[in-house]
Amino acid sequence: MYWQLVESYRTERGPRQRVVAYLGDMSKPAREGFEIAVEDRSWRFQRQLFEEDLAPEWAEIDTRKVSVEHIRDFGGVWVGLQVMDLLGLPEFVWKTIPEGREEIPWRCMALVLVLCRLYNPSSELRIADCLYERTALPELLGLPADKVNDDRLYRSLDKLLEHKTDFEKHLKERIGTLFELTYDLLLYDVTSTFIEGSGDDNEQMQRGYSRDQRPDCKQVCIGLVVSRCGMPLGYEVFDGNRTDVTTVEEIVTLMEGRYGKADRVWVMDRGMVSEKNVAFLKEGDRRYILGVSRASLKRYEKELLSNDWTWVREGLEVKLCADEGSEEVFILCRSEDRRLKEAAMHAKFEKRIEDGLVKLAAACSAKSQKSSVIERRVGALLSQNSRAARLFRVSVAPRDGGGCNVSWEKVEAQRQWSVLSEGCYLLRSNITDWSPEELWKAYIQLTEAETAFRIHKSDLQLRPIWHQKKERVQAHILVCFLAFVIWKTFGQLCKRGGLGDEPRQVFDELSQIKMVDVVMRAKDGRKIRRRCIAEPTQAQKVLLTMLRMRLPKQIRQVEM
């Protein structure tokens, strides 16, 4: 027999009933447990029952007829749900998304979307077809697999998007309380994600600079604001052809309007910097640390040649350069690892150009070539290898009797500057009471946040593969953002538990924990099904202990 918990309520048209929770097949002790558990009207009451210590029942079992059935993934979705509880997301969703006339509450379907995005990123169709029922989510959420379909998942996306700002505010406060974050340092970066299809119904889908190396596809841009430890604070979706530098004023104004100005420091890379943006930041008495274009290094050639650098750590040194007549300071940074990388890149591109010029010269010697054609080929060669293009001075000259000759020379002054500036970059800031080491450390957190977001962008499959409508694309990105917050929170829990900064290995290990049905035949003919959590390995026990998480012993007992 399949049980449901139903609530009766009055309407203008008379009494009505609605399903509060789907309980499945339940034994008598489990049903009696609901008389107590149902007093808690929040969505969590059913999962509270799962960990109830029910009265023992004894039966004589034929050990030759014991089998295991219905093996499902438990660890990953359970961990995700534990972190969601820590963030107060289930209760917040339950209070924020209003209940309508739908059979299955949109708020419950929203939790399905976020948990599946965290555990095994998939399309809504795949979640409905197979993924949901392969996990323990039907038991953990009290929502049967046959009630989860793609139509409900898509429609819940629409309901979720209406509350984007509410989600961001709630998570900001909750995370700040959990990890004692002050949000004194805000890191801002922009990424893009390309989309399949024509995108005719979405004006935000445009072709622009693709960070996914897919200029053939339309895309949207996403501006993300995070704290100094990489915890997401908020985001905005921009048109795909919008340049990074044009988003700064909008995102800063939006964040300040939402959370107040306070005494924050904005950290942005050189792609966000323009004189207009710097003036905007100064006008509002905002403090900032910004990356500076590489071309600006030339102004500090003398400082690069001097030896009064300060070591921050092995392989990294910095120098503070005051700008006369300005309220700003500039910070020269020199990285040995970066120098080796750039030197290898310059050598590679230099060789490509030289080999290409040799081939062009040979072609001109072997056969009469038009000067205009060779000039275009030289231009294309230098453009394709622009990092080393300034090292060469190339000329194409007409030859007596027809054809042309290609000649080149290497610019020694440019080579010397290239060697001197390899591994160097420049920062600017209006914070004059910090040391150059402190300014560099604050800026480098942006690089770490960018790297982490690129990794999780891939992990969570941010790209909305088949969504076309503007609202659906934005709702998909919101689901990814919520999963990203859960992931970063789990990372903070791992760090607090001494498990390192990268939680992927920990999550994958715990995801191996399964939920199984143990089926036994009793002497009196009853078939007893015990839904159990597989015993974790020693390594999994250690991880759970360090994370301060405790697995439930069982889900519930079912008799048939």
C-alpha cells in the first residue's frame, strides 16, 4: 500500500485536500511516527523521521533467501542536502516560493534541480528520465520518481527566477554568519558561456569574445562578484557581445544598492580598467586594486632594472612605485614562474615567425610572386603569432624582372625589452596605507577565484545546452549559481576540517556510498524489506568525522 500525507483546508467553494508529502510503503511504527513528526510543518519533517529510532521488531529469517535490491546513489545527494540545510536553503525556498494549484510544489522541484546540478549536472529531460530515480532523492525529499517529469522541472525554473535577488541576499547573510565573512574585499570578474541553437527569441544571445573558444556560437556573459575567499556574493547576466569594461559601473552600483557601500575594496583585472571606470570608482570614494595593461610597464623600465625589490615568497617579488602628483600607487610584480612561461611562449612564436618567413622567401625565389599577396601572407603570419611580432622588421620589395623578395631583421631593442619585462605585471590602487605585499596578496585572490570558477563552470556544466528563451537561460544560470554556492560552502567545510582547499576528491569519495534494499523472507511467510545505507569504508568514515557529518543508519522499514 502506498501512503500519502494529506492536509484538509477550507476554500470559498468548500473543503479541499492537498498532498503534503508522499510517504511510500510504510510499516506501522513508521506511520505512527508521523503523528509526532507532522507537528513540524516545515518540509523537513519527513527526513526527520528517517533518523527516528523506531521500536525493535523481531522475526525469524530464512538466511538462504536474503537478497539486495534497488541499489541507488546516496552519498552525493545526501551531502548536498546536508550543506543545503546548513545554508538554510530548503526552509528559505519553502517560505519564498508561494504555493499554487500545482500538484507538486514548485519549491520541491526547485530543490531537485539544484541537487541534481550539484551531484550530476544533466538536462532536465535526463533528470526526469533516469537520474532522479537512480538516487536516494525520492526518499530524502519525499517525492516519488513518477512525480518528477521534464514539464514540472521546466516550469519550476520559471518560478525560481522570480526570486533571484532574494536568494542572493539570503545566501550572503547566511554564508557571512557561518564563516564570519566581512565582505571587505570584493572580487569581480566576467565569464561567458556559449549556447546551442539560433537564439532568435533571446536578445541577450550575441556573438562576442568567447572564453570557451567558440566564436561560432552565440553566448551570454556572466559577471560574478565573490568575497576574498571566493564565496559568491551575486551575479548578473549580460548580453553576449558586451565588453567587460562596460559592466563595471552597473555591477558596482547594483551591489552597493543591494548591500550598501560600507568600506569595501574592489579588485578587478586589467580587462575592467578604463579611465572612465577609474574616475567612477574615485567619485564614490571607493577603494580599489586594479590590473594595468602590459603597455604601461614601459613607464617603469628604470624600476625594472633596479635591485630594490621585496620578496613576497620564493619566486615572487614586488616593488611599490609612487606616481608623482597622483593619489594612486603602482605595484610592480615579477614572478619567476610567469617569466619562464612567457619566455617559452615567446620562443615558440618567434620560431614560428622565422620558419614562416623562410618559407615565404623560398617561395618568392622559386616562383614569381605578387607583392600584394606576399604582404598579406606576412601580415597573417605576424597576426597569428602576435606575441613575437614586434621582434621582427619585415620588408617585401619588388624584384627586377618581376616578382618580389622577402627580407627581415630582428629588432634588438625590442628583444631586450621583451626579456626584461617577461614575468612582470603592474597593479594600481588608491590604497596608500597597505604594503606592496598586502596589495599583491589581495589582487592574487582574484586570480585564484577566476581559476576556481573556471573549474566549477566545467564541473557544473554551466552552459545551457538547449535553452533558448531569455528567462529559461537566466533560470538555468541561477540554478548553477545556487549549486556553485553549495559547492563553495562544502569547500569551506573541507578546509575547516583540515581536508584541503579542493573538495572534489572528498565529494567523489563520499558519493560512492549507496542506499540498498535488503529483502528477507520471514518464517511466517512475510517478506521484509529493510532500506539501509551501506556501511562506509574506513576512509569515508574519517572524511565524515572531519566534516562533522553523521550518516543515518536506515531510511525506513517496509513490509510486503
